[in-house]
Amino acid sequence: MAGQQERKESRAAMARRENGKREEKGKEVDVKKFGQRFCTVFSAQESGERLRIPPSFSQYLENEIGLVYLFGQSGNRWLADLASDTEGFFFENGWKDFVTDHSIEEGHILTFCYNGDSHFSVVIFDEMYIEKPSAFRAKPSYDLVATTERDEEDKQISSAPLEENNGTKRNRTGEIDANSSKLRKRSDVASIDYKSASRNGTEDVMRVQRQPAVMSQRPPVSQGWKNYALQKAKQYKSKYPITLQIMKKTYVYKTYFMIIPSEFVREYLPHTDKKLTLFDPYGNVWEVTYVYCSQRYAGAFSEGWGKFSLGNHLEEFDVCVFELLSEDIIKVHIYRANAMLTQYLLDSSDE
């Protein structure tokens, strides 16, 4: 009996070891594409505008089409689009900036390492097969970080109740008239009241937190690129409810009050004001206030949306897809009308 028990325990231990080996092998399969490398010799004629990736590397890039990050030897990052055609994958929009900022020339050798999550590390060798010294000092031509000053002031103002003008000190506010859609300034704007006139003449007053108004420095966007961003957004499919919205100036440069498509509000979103959580494409978490207008069955993102917009460098004509993962959580997918990110300027006319 004792011998039989020992044999059973031995077989069970062997089975556990085999299962462990199979699990480890499965893990290797899942991550086999991470850390893979490819090398190419730069040709200005063939690779100046876009860089074709070797066809044999395509097996590691399944489902990776879209915005990617290129990290240079300096540790800085550049944005580019990973696209594909019948011949395979290639880097385009944004690739030319990477080439210019690194002064890549004919015959330079580039090695790419895929780190997963749309991240590529790039090492550049000069004609002497030595790592290009200037690459360690390369910086993006355009600052990817938006200036978001007065955050603490916004927090204080957003948490303080509005007071009637009865002799007491009032927060610096402005108003948006729903009929004229014009901002009537009272002073340096830090928050606004959004008045939505209903059919019976009553009004819903919604609080909207504002970040500093900014001006875009992005070059003009062609209609073709606008259509491209919209087309890519419409191609996104999910088992969860989704809706999309094209960014307007009042969504991303000033006011920061983003209207949500009414059909999506009526069918999927709460019919009451509440806090929602947004996940951006990089996995960062943002809390926004969702406001609901019962008379119009309409909804919008107000307080917190400005920080999300500036933090993700949204521009007019970019398209956002909102994916409702749960009652309070929305994942936001961003499709840019131009992958080139240029630094905002503070709008002095809004002071």
C-alpha cells in the first residue's frame, strides 16, 4: 500500500511538472514577438518619407496597425503611424520627423527592437558602423507635452459653490448662451455656467471646469487627412457599446465642454450627473464629470475633460471613439487627423 501511494504521488508530481512546462511554453508563445529586432540600411529615396519593414517581420506586428512610439538613443520618443498594404508593414506619418531630428543620412544603419505595446527602440549607426553620437542628443522638433498651468487653482474653483451676486465675492465666471453660443466674459475665466434652454422655458445649469485656453500651432489639415481619421475611427469594432465624436475647437482649445452623441446618451449613459473614469490609449486614468440635460436627453463631459484633452494633445478634427467598458468606465481611442504633435500656445486673448 505504501509503495502504491508513493507511485501515485510520484506520478502526480510528474504531471504537475509537465503542466508547468506546458504553461511556460504557452507564455513563451504569447511574448515571442517582444524583443524581436530587424535591421535596415537607410535610403533617402526609398525611406525618406516612409520606412518599409522587412516582410519576414510582419508575423510580429499582427493587430498593431495605428499610432506607435519610436524611442531614440536619447530616450526621447517620436510618434508615427504603422500602416500596411499588400506588400507588408511600414512607418509613415511622423517617420519623416524622426529622420530629420536624427539627421539620418544615406547609408546609415538602423536597428529596430519591438518592445510590445506599440513601442519600438531605434539605434542608429553611421557610415563607420558606430552608434551615431548626435543621436544621443536628438530631441523631437515638436514638444509633446501641453502646458497646463493653474491646475491647483482650477481644483479649488471647481470645488467651491457658485454664489449669487448679492454683495458677496463671486468666483470669476463666464456664461455660454445656448442660443447664441457666445462666451460673455466677466473676467479671467476659470469656470463657466452652461445654460441649456428647454422647450418649456426652464433651464438646467451645468458647471464646467476650464483649463487655460490654448491656440493650435499645427499646420493646416487637408480634407483627405480628416476623412482618413474618421474612416479609421469608424473601422474600430468592439463587443462593448461605442460612439465617436469629431473634435471641435470648443472641445479641445477653449471651453472644454464635449457634447456626447445624443443617441448614445439615451441608450447607454446615466440619466443623471455623475463622475466617470476615462482610460486614454496609454492606459492613464482620468476622472471627468458627466452632465445630463433631461429636457434635451443630452449629455456632455465637463469638469476634467479639459485636462484629458490637453494631456492627450487633442486637436480639432481628431476623432475619438468612446468605448463603454462598464457603467462608469470608458476607454477612449484617438485617431489623429495629423500625427505631428505641435506645442500649444496659451491664448492671450482669453485673459
